[in-house]
Amino acid sequence: MNNLMKAAKNIFTKETGTTHLTKLQFIQHVFEAIHDHQVEEFQSAVAGVSDEYVLADHNKYLQVPADLWFDWSPQTRNKYIGNIQKLSMEDMLQQKDVPWPSDSMSEDRCEFKDLEVFTGNTDRNTIKKNNLLEFASAKLIRFGPTAYRAWKVLRVEVYGVLLTKVPSQPPTAFNLTASSSTSITASWQLPPIFARHGRNITGFKLFYREKYFARSFCVLNITGGSTLNRLVTRLQKYTEYEFQVLAYTSDGDGPKSPVEVERTRGDDMLIVYRSTPHPATGVAPYGALKGTTVRRKLDYIEPETRRNEKDDIIDRRDAEYKQKMKQQREGRKTRENNLLLGDYVLLKQPRKNKWSTPYKPEFYIVYSICGSQITARRVTDGRTICRDASQFKLANAVINTTDETEKSEKVQTPQAVPDLKIPEKETPLSVPPVPPDTMVNAEKPKEPPRAEMIPKQHTEPEQGAEHNQQANRTAVTRPRRERRKPSHLKDYVLS
């Protein structure tokens, strides 16, 4: 073939008078020379078949592609020419297939011993499709014509992949079904038989993740090639998830399937609630929201809808229902406050520790009442506060000393209460003692603490002067023990 190419180049140089050839021009002249050479060989081969047979009308039918003709050995060419010489005139006129030599495709170049022969088309425009269903391992697949007709064009389109040790296709019939509000069932089938290449499927891998979030897939490993479904649990309610599945063998993983999306169900309890007619409106929330009947599981017959009265009925029933709830709520454990102007009250304080009292040890006088809003003034410094009536406690009983409290004070003696230190001046016991944490001069035992001066009660003037004299007395302090210096320090002067 190299000699033929050189001859073609020389002919082109003589004809054109130039030695510079482009690649396209060179290939064109080479194949023209090959074509002329084939015609000469075929004409010499079939010259003695029949004098009446004109080879020029059938030379295209007897041609072989140039790459195959020059790739054959001389012995193979002679065998092919012998097959042509064996054809009769009728066979050539009917353009019967010329059998190829048995050694035209040697076994050292292809591992197939039995070649697959596909049927071709019958005219120029017909497309013939053939399927190669069985699988086989091959390093090289070569397509070539087994016979030649009047058309020289051979177009072969191959759809397939090279054989590998893993499945070349993902599992088929991949389907997703929402089982509940937190679970989805995934099912699939084995890859096609020609995509498994004779290898056993070891297991499957199921990938899933929440849609619209760029997170990595969660992987579930399903061992065994016979398990073709899996229930995925612990998912979010009414959320879309993306799923993929692949099959793998002992040598590796196959390709993943296309992404499938499925949404989990809504909460069953919420669905039932929204499908049930509300006791206040008489209409299901689904129907009130969307204005149409929603298909649900409950066996409930929708009442006949009227023209524009439905919304009015809903509003009226809803208002009645809310008014009934309001009356029940407002009338439960509610009462008017019994505070009057001039009352002495105590203010509630938050509890800070286990020694804090529920109310502050300071008296307030009420001087303004507006519904449940009470405005009071502190006795000690005149500071005013405004609180709800629930934050005050009536303290008139503590301020106003009655005759019964005086009698009970006389009955109390040192023998009855030996631990109490009775003060020199008679003071009413009904006045609340001042806690030690509020005493300013607690470190000075010799000086008694200052007591609050309680003003006169304006709301009860009928008690007389005796009550006013008792109200101006000092408050009773908590009894305290006598403090003494340690005996081992009596020889020292302490500051």
C-alpha cells in the first residue's frame, strides 16, 4: 500500500506541477488510485466468466472497502476472487452476496469465534435496527459488511457501554411511597441482565437527603441482592426528600439512579382535626380555608351550601362561641377588691430567698382607686406606687389595736413566755415586729431601733383618743440576747 500511495503522490505532482499537498487532497488521490487498482484487479478476475456480462455495470457491487482489501493477505484476496469466479451470470445479475474468505478476520484480532450477523436494509433510506442482547467480554468490537450491494455507504450506530466488573446500569423501577408523616418506602428492581455482565449483585446503597438543602446524602447499606425495598424512618413531617439507589458487587459500586423526590405525609391528627366540622362554626377548617370540599377519610356528608350565607353563618357562630368562652372565663374566681380610700395596705414582693417575706414590711395608704388599679403612698417617705389590687393586702387589722389584743397582752407574763424579753414600756403586740435585716443600727445593741410613727386612722374616727394614743407608740422590736465580752479578753482594752 505504501508503493500505491507513493505512485498516487507522483501522479498528483505531475498533473498539478506542485509538491505541496494538503491532507484532504492527498487522501482523495490515494483513494482514487485504490479504486482504479481494484477495478483493474476485478476486471482481470472475472474476464473469463462470460463474454456477455459487462463488468462496468456491476463493478460497484463487487467492490470491497479499500482498508479491508489492502489489509487482507494475498491469499485472502485470491480466495475472494475465486468466490467471485464461482458466481454464475444469474447470481451476478441478481447481485447475490459474495461469501467472504474464512480467514478474512483472524482470531488473533478478535476473541469472537462465532460472529453475529445482522440483517441490513433493502434500500437507501430504510433504517434497520438490531439488538445484541447477550453480553460478552471483548477488547475490540469491529463492524464490517459481510456482502456488498450497489451502495457503498456503511453506517453503524452503536448504543452501549464497555463491559465492567460492576453493573453498568442502576436498578430499574425505582419507586417512592410516603408511608407516614415520618417515613418513606423505597422499592426497586435488579438492573437489566445485560447490565450485570454475568456477575452477582452483592447489595444496594440507598441515598437520601432533604430537598433544597445542600447537605451530603445519608447512606443506607442493604446487603443481599434479593432485598428490593427499604423503609426510611425518622424523617420530618410534610417535607420533600431526594432519593437515589445503586447496586454494587464485590468489585465496586455501580452508577446511581436518577434523583427521585417524595414528600412525607402530614400529621394524621392535624388532618383529622382540619377535616372535622368545628363546634363553633359548624364548618371544617379545610372547607372554610379553601372554600371547597376537601377529600378526606371521614365519612361526613357535607351540608348543602347556600348562596352567600355560609360566611355569615360562620361569623355569627364564631362570635357566639367566643362570647360564651369570654363569659365563662371572666366569671371564674373573680371578685371586686374591698379596698377603700385611706386603707393601710402591704405590698407584695418577689421572693428572693427563703427568708424573704411575702409582703414588704412597710405600710402604704391608699389614696386613689380606678377599677383594679390602686395608687398608694408609702408611710415612711411618701413615695407613691401604682399596682393592681391583687398586689396589695389590707393591713387595717394590724394598725388598729382592739380591746381584745390589749387583754391578751396583759395575760402574757414572763412565766408564760420565758424566752421573750418584755420591754419596759407597754406596747401593743398586734404591731408587726421589724425583721432584723431591715434594722439600720443592728450593730449597736445599746441604742434601740427607731420605730415608724404610725399616723392616725382616718377611716375609723369612732375609736376615740385612746386608739390615737396607742397608734403613736413605738413598734415592738424582736427580743435580743445580752451581749458580753469574752472572759479571756477582760484584761485588754477593746475599741
